[in-house]
Amino acid sequence: MNNTYEIYLISDSTGETLDRIFLALKAQFKNIDYKIHSYSFTRTENQIMKILEDAEIKKNSVILYTIVDNNLAKYLANASDDKKIPCFGVLGNLILNFSKILNQKASHEPSGQHVLNDEYYERIEAIQFTMNHDDGNLINDFDKSDIVLIGVSRTSKTPTSIYLANRGFKTSNIPLVNENSLPKKLRDNPRLTCVVGLNTEPERLVDLRKNRMNSLKETENKNYTSIENIKKEVADAKKTFQKYKWPSIDVTRKSVEEAAASIIKIHEIYSNNAK
């Protein structure tokens, strides 16, 4: 018996939203075998019919879709129903309900979220800024950041910064070697911008650093992977965060997305207090 589900993700845009929604959905089920079939920029009945013909042949097909054109969405739903294929619209009811709340009609424009508006250009600017201020670069410019991440080596500063940049936050990250390695301007005025410390369990850092050294084929720097040295680094980092009253988060068991969500909440509190 074939228990693999054929998941058809049909979008009239890039499909990025649908990909993320399915990732969140499947995370709720421990045992699921599936194969993804992604179809982006699906905007005609002919395209839909070809997809459904393929889905009908396979067993255990399930369709998820984000199509903002009402007529096309109805066509997909009805055709799927005719073929007895489970089919679920992700945005339809949400758009309809929001339309009622806002008392205005939705544009039903595919790729509406990708319009080249001010928000889009601000996000691109944030990404460029963050790339330029990675790993302590342009350190004297840190006060132009929305968020500054500080942590010892291998505490996910760079990937978290990039994720935050994609959310529109200009982010600098600064390696914490010791307290004196931080910019004097930051030490003199620790509330100049939103600063968040990143920390993790020493044992986890040992593994991360050893993997890093192996990837670089470097074996000389024993201090970098010493558990005793790392314990001291982590303890000193915590003392530094406490001294300057910087909020910190433990990223040991957090994904980049989870860490970023916590940081954004901290930024909101900082912004509200700064008003």
C-alpha cells in the first residue's frame, strides 16, 4: 500500500507563501511521507487542467493553492471536486474576511506582495546594509542599525542578521571577543540602538566550532574549541550583557526564524520605550 502523499502546491505567483505554509503545516505531523509538486505562475484554466490530469493519475493527491483570481480559484476547486481530489485554498477565505472587515474590495492581483513599492526598496536597502555590516565590518557605523547582534563566535549572528534584513531590519552583528572589543561609542551609550546578545550552551559551541575547523581543514587552534575556554567565553558574554542591560536570548535550541522572532519582539519593546 502506497502511503506517500502527492502534495500539489499551485500558485499564481512565485509560490513562496505556499511553500512556507506547507512547511508549517507538515511540522505538525510527525509521520508523513510526501512528494512535492510545485507549480508557480499558474494563471490559466488550461494550466490547471494539465496539473489536475497528472494529480488524478497519482494516488493520495492533495492540492493546496494560493490563487487570488476568484474565477480561477473556483475553477480549480470545482475541477478538483469533480476528480475527487482534496483541494484547499489558503488565502481565499482570509482575503474575503479581510475585505469585509476593511469594507473594501481586494485587488485580486497576482504577485501583489512583490510590487516595487517603498517597502520593497527599504527591504533591499536593509539587506545591503546588513551584508556590509556583517561580522564587525564598518563597526563605527553601528548606530545606523535598527538592531545590533552581539555574541561569541558561532552563535548564529550572520544567518540571523540576514533573516532580519529580509524582514526589513538594518542589522549589524559584532563578534564578542571581550568587552573591550566592542565599539567605545556603544560602551559609552549602550542604549544608542537596539542591542541583543546571542548566547548558547558551551557544549553546543564545541560541536559547532569543531565542525567549522574541520570545514576549514584547520587543526592548530585548540583554544577555539576548548570546552574550558568556551565556558569562560559564554560566562563572560553573559556578564557583559548584564552589565550593559542588553537583553539576550539562548539560541541553543532555536531555529534562525525562532531567534529572529524573539529579537523582533525585543526591538518592538525598545522602539516603544524610545518614543
